[in-house]
Amino acid sequence: AAGVIQSPRHLIKEKRETATLKCYPIPRHDTVYWYQQGPGQDPQFLISFYEKMQSDKGSIPDRFSAQQFSDYHSELNMSSLELGDSALYFCASSLKVVGVEEQYFGPGTRLTVT
Amino acid sequence: AQTVTQSQPEMSVQEAETVTLSCTYDTSENNYYLFWYKQPPSRQMILVIRQEAYKQQNATENRFSVNFQKAAKSFSLKISDSQLGDTAMYFCAFIEGGSQGNLIFGKGTKLSVKP
């Protein structure tokens, strides 16, 4: 079965640079979530989209923005990168079905800021 | 605000034995979902088991089962016949029902299965 695809898998950037992370949800899934997992931490919710509209916002810095496109893929744009942005960034997708709340995670993008 | 608490940062178990990981949560909602996710060294987040709050029957998935105590807001995971491949970080997670909201995770329990 098709899974969530994230690219790139690894990314190394310098401070103050920008980065773009991409997420391709499972086909027919209409909701995308972004999570950030720092070293030794639990995943923290950043932002989510349903049917290409932002549906919820968590602890996402103002330096970050995201969107979901017409083909349902999503991109997380990160500017003015800081050392503390080094983390594993997960994308998860789900299908908005009554009674089912199951999110499928991609393999993550490991961002290292030097 | 909803919170999820995992009070065991680390646990270990001998291969083939049974281990129980604890999780408590706090919410004022009546409709919600609880999950256990496994994160092995590969860092992939893998759904282990899911429990709907409106269901009284505890969920089971092969060697994995939960003890869901709604009144006590407790959601523990039992792993039977532990295998070396079960070595991973285990996260308990909560989601409010009906809102398609985000997952709220506990801090995780690092489980080591010893041969």
C-alpha cells in the first residue's frame, strides 16, 4: 500500500538559510499534519491542512509557513534557520471519515542546521 | 488543555516475557481516541494500536493489547511474548474526537528487550 512520502530525507543547512520540506500524502487522504521532533523529544504539532485550507495551528514559529496544494501535497517553508530548528520533521496524513481518527506518518525529514 | 503523561522514561524486559507501559491523560472531552505509536531506531512512527473512548472493549492487535480505564483516564499497553524487534520508543497519544485535530503525545517510554 502507498505510504506518506517526504522529501528530502536529510537536509543540512546553515544558520539564516531557508529550507523547504515536501510531503506527499497517501492517495485520497485529504488532511495533512506537520510535526517537529527535537532530539530526545516527543513530536510537537506545527500545523495542519484540510482540503487545502489551514485547519489548525500549533507551536509553529512565525519564520515557518506551509501550504497544501491542489494535488494535496504540502510544503513546509522555513526561513532564517536557527540551530534550534535542527529536528526530525514528520508529515502525517489522514482521511476525514466520521469515527476514524488515524494518522499515517511519513519517514520524516531530518534537518540539521549548522 | 489535554495532556498525556508517561511516567516510565525507560523500561526493559527479557525476550518472551510480558511488559506493560503506562499512560494517563487528562481531558474534559467525552469523545476522543487514544493511540500507542512505536518509534524504533529508524525513527519511523508506527501505529501500534488504537482505542476509541466510546468503546468499552479493550483493543488488541496480536501481541499488543491495551487496558483502557476511562474513569481513571488510564491507557496502558501490554506487550506479550516480547521480541527483540519490539525495542523502541513508545509514545502514547491522544486526539480529540470529531475535530480531526492534531495528536498530543506523551514524552515516551524507551523499551529495551533483552535476549
